[in-house]
Amino acid sequence: MADKNRNPNKDANKELKKKGAEHEVKGAGKEVKGKVQKTAGKVTGNRSTQAKGTVKEVEGKVQKEAGKAARKSAD
């Protein structure tokens, strides 16, 4: 029998916060990797590597901000 006092919205919010935090961390990691790759491309003069790093950096920023938004919406 289901627990009458259990709030399904509370459980959903908790899960959303957890997923948001995961996306924030993964996004931050991807952002750092992109910055390193971009810098390596600049140093070596490899424009392709530099461009790939820029793309990865932006993807990371977007993922990180999406995670922040998810966590805030769960409040």
C-alpha cells in the first residue's frame, strides 16, 4: 500500500536537483577540457584543435547552465 504521507512532487524535485547537479559538474569538466584543448591548439598553431576546443568549451558552459537552471527550478 502506498504511503499517504509521501509527496511525489518532493521526490521529483529531489531527483531534478540531483540530475541538475550532475549536469553542472559534467558541464564544468567539459568546459575545462575545451579550454585546455583550445589553448593547445593556439600554442601549436593547430586551428582545427583550437576550434574543437572552443566548441567543447561552449558545450560545457551550456550543460553547466542547464544544470543550474534545473536545480533552481526544483526549489
